Amino acid sequence: MLIANKCDLGSLRAVPVEDAQEFAERENLFFMETSALQSTNVEGAFMTVLTEIYKIISKNTLIAAPGADYGKSQSLKGTRIVVPGQDSDSGGNSGGCCMSS
């Protein structure tokens, strides 16, 4: 995964977006631009990381269970990923580590 931060400061780019995309494709990486200041794609980047980790863990669990019923893997049953701040009781408060007052 290749994440480019500060996409809101396009005039100060050290690497053109096209070069970053080409590099990501060449290295078989997911590419995304983010801006913490504007809150652009920040949540999406974290969700993508969580999703990819879950896929890898799920795949490894299935591989590690020889002879198991792959349609009903018991080791994955009930697996839940909780993302802080995503519960319905938060009252719409979308606080995080990068907040301005």
C-alpha cells in the first residue's frame, strides 16, 4: 500500500501523482492520496488497511486448517473488527487524532 499525504498542497509536490501511480502499479501496490487537513480519504485509507489485514488473516487461517470444511471455517466464525469511532452511539462526533479547534 502506498499512501500519499498532503494532497491538498499540490503545488508543493515532491513526486508527481502520475509517478506515484506508476510506481504503485509496477510494485503491485494499492495507491491513494490523502489530506489530514481536509480529511480527504483518511478514513478510506484506514478502512482499506483493515480490510486487507482481515483478508490476509482469513486466508492464512483457512490454509492453516487442513481438512477443515472451507465453507464453514470455525476459526473465522464470530470474527469481528471494531473500528473506534464507528459505533452508532457516538452521536455523530467524528473526532480523531488530527483535529483543529
